[in-house]
Amino acid sequence: MRYAIYFTPPRESPLTRLAASWLGRDAFSGAAVEPPKTGTLVPAEIAFHSAAARRYGFHATLKAPFHLAAGESDSSLAEALAEFAAGVEPFFIPRLAVGQLDGFFALLPAAPAAALNRLADDVVVAFDRFRSPLSEADIERRNPDALSAQQFSNLHRWGYPYVFGSFRFHMTLTGRVAGAEAERVRAALDEVFGPVLVSPVPVDGIALFVEPEPGAPFTIHSYSQFAPQRERKSA
């Protein structure tokens, strides 16, 4: 069993519901969801392109999947996450946009988002005590020969290469897509997500995801709200 700490909007958010439809699965319930209708891709094509992202659910990685350290439990992790969230002030991402990162499509901040980076940094450090050390097989799965020196160091120290200076907030929607097919997928994503991406995205909670067994879909174990404040800050 593995756990991960991810950002995702609340279950009732229009963005969450739309993303669940695109991915074909609701990470809150684990239930299958009907795909959206587009003028570019048929449902089978959406299912094909979203397959790699579907298992993980709609999310942005803050603390990558990990096995629990000895002496910890899912309840102690969930309690610590709720306590952490109670000390975080909500903010918002002014705008997310469809973009490509390393060949796959994702929702990315349209402008630099310092508050997101600070949140990710804090989560990486605060919850490392819950993470069991990586095995040699875990390290090899990250293709260490392709990592930079800093990413390799991050992998060994924090269990994930893409933290701190290597972190880039993204909410994955597809596997890798290239060429003319990428143009078709981009058109479909713009059609589906364009109407909801005109609004700022509140960052007012954090989710604990769980993978019950290797290869199983990740679902949301618990969702912790951030502390309220009178005025939201921009990311």
C-alpha cells in the first residue's frame, strides 16, 4: 500500500467534476464517469489518451507516492495532514491553462505561482518522516541515469526527483502525445476545459490519496481543508 499527498479541488468543484469526466474516473469515489462530448475526439480516443493519468486521479503532486515508515499508520498520517492543513492559509491560482510538459498534456499555472511552490516545499519536508526509504528497485524505476545531479540527490534524500527547484506544478490529463495527434488532443482539451479555466482556482485544501495495492487506482482517503481567512491571496 502506498500513500501520496496531492492537491485537488474539492469534490463539488466544477473543475474536479469536469476532470473526472475527462479521465473517466472520480478519485473521490473511485467510480467510472462518462466522458465529455467534443467535436474533435470520440469517447474511445479520450479514454485512450487519458489512460496513463486515469489511475492516479485528478491531482497535482506535492508528496509523491510512498510506503509508510515503520511505526506510522494511515490514521497517524491523516491526522498529521489535517493538523498541517489547519495552519495553511487558502490562496488561489489566478489562472490555469492547458499546456504540454515532457510530451503529456496537463493544466499548468499561466504565470509563476510562488505560493504553490512554497506549499509543495513545505509538504515535502513536513511529511518525509512518514516515508519509508526507497528500495533499489524503486530508485531504478525512476531511471536515475536520466536525472540531473540535483534530481538524483533529491531522489535519494526526499524519495522523488522533482522537488524544490525541480518542482513544477501540473495536473496531468494525458499520456505523451506528439505530432498531428497532439493538435487534435489540444483542441479537445481547450474545448472541454476552456469554459472553467477562465476562473481562478482556489487552493483551500489538500488530499491524502491511497494506492491499496501495486497498480491499483489511487483514491482519496481523506481531504483536509486549509484554515479560512478573510481575503484570499494570489499564488
